[in-house]
Amino acid sequence: GLITPVPVDRLVVFAAPARASAQAIAWNAAQRLAIEADPAWQGGRYPVAQGPSAGLAAARAIAMITYRSLVEFDERFGRRQTRRAGQFDVEYYLRRHGEKLVERFDARSYVALMGAMDSQDVGDLEAAGRRTAQRVKEVVGVGIDTDILYYPHEVRGWVEGYARGGANARYEEIRTPYGHDAFLIEFGEVESILRDER
């Protein structure tokens, strides 16, 4: 049957574009290439718990680079080698995140998730704004100034398109050294936006 739209007072969207850019798709393609390069990938037809763990760990390392910023990496790691002799701390960090993901995630699911992200496309922004205006009182798009995965101008662009379509849409921006993941780290900023205290 048909899904009945539910009226919403306020919709807040953090660090997300209306459509995946070529660069975002490229980051995901590099991750897929890492997974596919692992011999255990076997075209995605591997036995349960025997998947491409090295490829998945490498894919996660690539993703982690897009979730953070140059500023944070420089401040947090610099060129230090304090964790393991002969290895930069930033590499240790990326390897550790890869290992942690392998423990809880399947490579086929990861590839499917990236495919869904790549296909993200709202379409005509003004038309989407008109549809949204019928059931949402206010839309807030939140960009992150240091986000290299979904740049702030991408968020601002769809907000402006929605506004042209008649939606009560506005743009907010979190200024932070933490990159894309700031919406998971900057609790005060996020709370302020959600409470509409800015």
C-alpha cells in the first residue's frame, strides 16, 4: 500500500549532500578496490567468517581519512611514532580502526552500503523542496567546515534549492577541526542546533 507522509515540525540533516559527488563515489570506489584486491573476496562469494579481512581493513582506513580533517590529523598525530617503532601514529590509528571494523562487519554488507551511498540522489531540488514544504515545517541542513567527504557547499546547495522550492529551509555550519565525524564529536554544537538555540 501507499505510505502516508507524517507531518514533521523540524527536520535536521547533518553533513549529508543531496546527491553523492564524483569525489565521494571515488572514495567509495577506492574502498571497493581494496576489498576486491583481497584474494579472499572471491567475487563476493566467500564462506561466512572467511571474507576479505585485509581488504576490508584497508577500505576502512581509506574511509577514516575522509571522516577526519588535515587539522585534526596534524594536531592529533603529527609525524609522531610513539605507538610502534618505525610506524607513524596515524598509520597505527588507521590500522587499528580497520581491525576493529573487521571484528564486527561483513565485507559484502560494507560494499552494499557504499553502493547505496553512491546512488543517493534527491533529484530536482526545487521539486523536493515543494514536496517537503507540504509536510515539514522547517528543514535545517548542517554542513561541517572541515568536511572533505561531503563539503559544506554541497549541504548549502541543497538547502538553497529546497528554499527555492518553497520549503522553510536554512543552513547551519559547525566549525571544527574534526571533519565529517564532527556531528558525532561536537556534542555541544549538535545539541545547540537540535534545540534551535543558535
